[in-house]
Amino acid sequence: MTRTKLSNPLPKIAPGAVCAQMVRCGKKNCKCARGELHGPYFYHFVRVDGMLVKKYVKAKDVAAMYAACETRRQQDKRQRLMLKTSISALSEVVERLRGYEKQLLQLTEVNYGGASEED
């Protein structure tokens, strides 16, 4: 038995979102022309170079694609939280360094009587 590789396997994580949409087929005598739309059909929406791209998702792949998008959202959320925490910690370090700098300047003034290097 030979195994065939999928040419386009589903990603484990994916940006964007999966949304259900009702559609019109465009036939004049179809029920959708009277307002009874077909569907729902599922599409994966993602921004590529600033443009919104819509791609059909097969019914059997909807759950996997939704999970991949949710995994990406959770990953992005964790990264934003880590960045926020890192920025906060860096700000604290900077404030401490400024305090140490002030203390060092005060000690220098006490030890040298405020004399500059040019004296």
C-alpha cells in the first residue's frame, strides 16, 4: 500500500478566523434568488499584505481549521502578555538605574565638594 502526501495539509496554527456564510449561486430560478440562501458554507479569512483573503474550507476540515485559528489566537495572546510583562520589568529596571545614578551623583558631590573636572 502506498501513502500519498497531502499537497496542502491543514496547518496546526493559523492566523485569521473561520466564519460561516450563506451564499447565492447566481441562477435566476434558484431559491436563493428569492432569498433562501445556500449554506452555511465555511471560509477562512486572513489578511495578507493588508488585503482580506477568503478561502473555502471543506466541511470535514472546519473543526481542525477553527482549532488552528484558536491556537494562533491563544499564542498571540500569550506573546502580548509576555511583551507587556517584559516592558513593565524593563521600566522598573530603568527606574532603579536612575535612582542609583542620582545616589552616585550625590556621593560624588559630597566626596569632591561639587568641583568639576575642569578645576
